[in-house]
Amino acid sequence: MNKLVGFIKLMRPVNCAMMKFAVFVGVLLANPQLDLNWFNILYGFLTGFTFCAAAMVINDYYDRKIDAINEPQRPIPSGTVKPKEALAFMTVLIVVGFVFALLVASNGLLCFVVAAVSLGITATYLTVGKRSGLPGNFLVSACVAIPFIYGSVTAIGGVGLNVMLFASMAFLSNTGREITKGIVDVKGDKVEGVKTLAVRLGEKVAAVVAVVFFMAAVALTPVTWFLCLVGILFVPLVLVTDIGLIVCSGLLLLNPSREKARKIKNIVLLLFLVGLLAYIFGALSLSFF
């Protein structure tokens, strides 16, 4: 029983559930009428879930020595799951995920390719990208954006323009947030040899670069409206996101301190969720109003 619990903990079920939600959002944006093959959507959910679980196992496997000091209660350092067992479990999850991707009717091969790219990006970040600074930030942001693209591919066999715009906004805003997070973690990152922009160029330069990415995300949001890809409910919610990002950017430039950056990175996460709702309600209002 302890072994089973250990494997479940390795998977991080809550994180996997969030990945399933991201896939569903991609589905909803691509086809807000929900005129769908629901078996395809189920397979998409299961692919996202199993690949996210595999990524969590990869992370714990590579961090097992660090976790032995910082998180000794985790399954691998505690001895509940042996490293070889974790690798075997990861392999099973990956194989199962690819099988579910291939089961998507008519779009199986494309889903397989997108899933493989997603897994490759995740594995690259977890194994070699964490200490790379800005390249690692890009990898994390790609991991955030791809589930929405995968959901679209699952639903319609391609990527709608509104999905691509939202994925781009997610990529840009998350990159800004990751750079801001580097300001928060600058002391520890220096000790660990993590080459963030804040470590390499200082907090002020990092703040400027983060703001560039935030403003690029803001600049994309009106495009969706002007191209008539969303309905009226998109406007009030996206205004909250855009104004919030602009205000956060100004505050970060005025005071790129560790304490201020910590607050801003948390606020930006909430703003990203509001932006997500803006696109969801925007797509639904275009279809039903």
C-alpha cells in the first residue's frame, strides 16, 4: 500500500488535473459549440494527464539528491519508491500517453507528434534547462502554452487562430513572470549556479526584459477582438488582465526589489487566470449571443 501511495505522490495528481483543464480550454476555444467527438476529448485528457505525471516523475528522479536534503519525505529519497522503479513507472506513463494520443480518431498521428514535442520540451527543461536562465524560462513557457494547442488539435485536427493567439499570450506573459521570479530567487540562484537574467545582468535589467514580455502579451489581446474571434464578454475580462499587467510592469520598473517582484509574480498568475476566462467567455459569447 505504501508503494502505491508513493507512485501516486510521484504523479502529483493535482498538477495532472490542471493539465487536463488546459487541454479542455484548448478544446473549448477551438470549438465553442462543443460539437465534438467526446472520445477524442477523453483521449486528449488522458494524454495530458499521463504526460504531466511522467514529467513529475522525471523531475523527482533528477532531483532525488537535492530532495534527500530539502524534501526527504518524498517517495524516492524516503525509499518508498526506488529510482529504478520510478524510471520504469515513467516509461509506462509515457507509453500509455502515446497510445491515447494515437487513439484520437483521424488526428491520431498529429496528436502523437504534438504530444512528443511537448514531452521533449518538458524533459529538456527538467534535465538540463533549469539552470540555463532565459532558455529555461522559454521552455517553461512553452510547457504552459502547448496544452492549449494540443486541445485544439484533439478537437479539430488543427490550431485555430484564437487558440494560437491565446497560447502566444500565455507564452509571453509566463516568460515575463519567470524572469520576475528570477529576481525573487536571485540569492539562491547565485549559490546554485542558475544563470537567470537577474543573476547575470542584475535585477534592473531583468525587470526591463520582464516588462517587455508583459507588454508584448498585452499588445496581442486586441488582435483577437479586431479579428472578430471572440464575443463581447471578452472585453471586460481582458481589460482587467491588460490593465493589471501594465500596472504591475510600472511597479516592477520603479522598484525591482525581491519583495516587490514576489508580489508581482503572484499577481501576474492571477491575471493570467483572468485572461484565460476572458478567452473562454469570449469564445462562448461569440457562439451563443
